[in-house]
Amino acid sequence: GENVEQHPSTLSVQEGDSAVIKCTYSDSASNYFPWYKQELGKGPQLIIDIRSNVGEKKDQRIAVTLNKTAKHFSLHITETQPEDSAVYFCAASRNFGNEKLTFGTGTRLTIIP
Amino acid sequence: KAGVTQTPRYLIKTRGQQVTLSCSPISGHRSVSWYQQTPGQGLQFLFEYFSETQRNKGNFPGRFSGRQFSNSRSEMNVSTLELGDSALYLCASSLVNQRGNTEAFFGQGTRLTVV
């Protein structure tokens, strides 16, 4: 089955700086890669996703890049703000959808004011 | 538009008991998936239902089961509870179009504690 590895497990960044979280996946048939943000006491919230027919996607301060050959994808957050502090999860699935997501182990991001 | 609603939010059960958790998806969403979240194992896929049929299943023992009703609401059941079943159980709903499922929206989860 699919295996998703995520690094780092914790990340502290000065407010205003950039944060990068990286994930690798094992199943070459995976073609959908969402990123979720989970705040304390809440369920995961989708912040951005990318499909395998695209190499990069950007939404304001958030961007995701995908390298299908190397089987890795990354989340980039620029101009970080205190409200970006949360746990971030990457995930992968087949069929361009969300039928069965395999999640990474999560990254606890702390923004230092 | 109401989000995914899970009830109850918190639950305490004794080993050996059984439990039923409920999930009401976003209106119009016909796919409902369940995940277990623990500090040690992270987020793990349990199963997915679409049109009252289990379409995908994760690697959990048969004590974990689920069902979906005609209105897309879903329940999951865990029988003969073990201490290790203590976790946050998350439900996610998705639209289904010609390309498959669209993005998954998660509920706030049910925190189950087994004592």
C-alpha cells in the first residue's frame, strides 16, 4: 500500500519568514496530493491540493510543488503569521480523489512573533 | 451551508463495551470516509461509504464496522472496545463527480476514551 513520509516533525519559524514542509510517497499510482491544517480541537482543514498533471500550484501565501519522478511534494508558506501555527498534514491518494487518503505523520509549525 | 457534523463530541466507554459514532455529511455530499487519529499512528483510513455501500476499507480489524443510510448520514461502530481504541475519530465528506471524489471536508471528530 501507499506510504507517505513527512519532514520535519516540528518546525519553528520567525514571523515573516518562510516555512517548507516536505513529503515523499511510495505508490507511483497516486495522483492527488492535498495538504491539511489542523488546529487544536478541530478537524483537519484542506488548505491546498495538487493533482499529478500539475507541477506547482499557488494560493496567496501558500504554494505546493510536485515532483512525480522523485515522488515528493512540498508545502511552502511565505510571510508566515502567528495564525499559521498549527499541525500540517500531507496526504496522497489515487483516482484524483479523496476516497482513501494516506496521511503523513504531521508537522507541528510554530510561528515565533 | 452546514459543515460535517459528528456526534457525540466526547465519549467515555469501558473495555469490552461497544460504541456507535454518527456523522452527518455536508448536504449533497454522498461519500463519507472515516479516519482514526492517534498520537502514535497518526491519521489512518478506516473505510469509505458511497451510496450506502462500503467502497474502500482500511486495515482495521472486523470490530470496526460502519454503514451509510439513504440520506448519506453514516455511523461507525466499534465492538469489544480495547484501550488502544482510544482516539479521535474523524469523518470526512466529499462530493462525487465524473472524475471521482472532490475535496474532503472533515468534521471536528469524536474523542473516544476507553477506560
